[in-house]
Amino acid sequence: MAENQKPLIAPSLLSSDFADLKSELKKLQTADMLHLDIMDNHFVPNLTFGFPVIEAIRAKTKIDLDAHLMVDAPEDYIDELAKIGVEYISFHLEATVHSHRLLAKIRSLKIKAGIAINPGTAVSLLEPLLAEADFVLLMSVNPGFGGQSFLPLVYDKLAYLAPYKPKYGFQIQVDGGVCATNARQLVDAGVDILVAGSFVFRGDYSQNMDILRG
């Protein structure tokens, strides 16, 4: 990221009040995108929301929707998410043997395509896919639950990706434990999109997002 450029802020709705999503969306009007953690209780040990909830969110906001597929067989979700009208879709390298094909399909639908990896996955495995990805999602916690502590090992992955960014033009998104104490360091290390859950969803949401922007 260029010096002094502000990161995009993507509040994770996993930390929102699901019983009052309409009100929550109103308090997130200054967000750059809304991060949707879609979990199937197989790829990760948790179950979140499906297509009807995403449709309801889409109907209530014009903010870009960022669907993060933490599921087995992510290819089964793409067409329906495209119909709903999400703008970003990421899936996990660990969840499919056809990552290259799936990136191409997502991009063919005029949706930003992202490839995600868990903390324990070597970032070097992404290298053959970087030319086909619009963004890379680095998990800085083990996926499945919100409110976890940030894993500093993500900085080594950011350093590895740094020389590839200008070559291929992808963005980098980091998800997990993002807060005021690490946001600037992450941006300085090359992160373009900060996904934040528990830090945003307390007090003044808009003010919290401004803190992350720096």
C-alpha cells in the first residue's frame, strides 16, 4: 500500500447482533465493505448464516459485500452468491483441489476473487495462484470463531507476498484480532483491507473504524 494511503475497513458481521441486523447495518454506513463469514460446521467448527440472511443483508445496504467461504466444496456456493449480488468472494486454498479454476469462475462473474489461507498453511503455496487472484486473505487467527487473539506469524507471510504485489496487482486482506494496536503495523506491512469484528462492534462503530484507518 502506498504511504499514507488509508486501508479499507471490512467489519465482520460475525460479531454483530444477529437479532437486530437492520439496526447494525445503519451503524456501519461508513464501512468500505461488509465481511460475511460463511461457515458450514465442517471446514470450521461453527455454523453461521446461509443465503436467506445474505439476501436480507443485500436488500438493506448498498455497501459491498465480502463473502468469506469457510466451507467444504466452496464451488457449490458461487452461483447463488453471484445471484444475490456480492462483490467479493474468497475461499480457502485448503478447501478445494481446484483453486485456479474457481478463481477464474468467480472473476468470470465480474466478482472480485480471493484466495484465503489458514495460519498453519505455508504462504508459498499461493504463488502459482497470485496472477489469478484479485486479493489474498491471510487469516491471523484460526478460523471458526470471533474474538480470538492476533497471531503475529502473519507478518512473515506479508513479507513473503510483498514483492509479488506490484507484479500481479492483488490486494491483501487480513482477518482476525485486528485492532488499534496492530492496524498501522499491518498497513505498513502491505495490508489493503482490514477485517475487524469485536473491535468495531462496541461503542461508536464509525469512530472505531476511523481509528483503524489511522
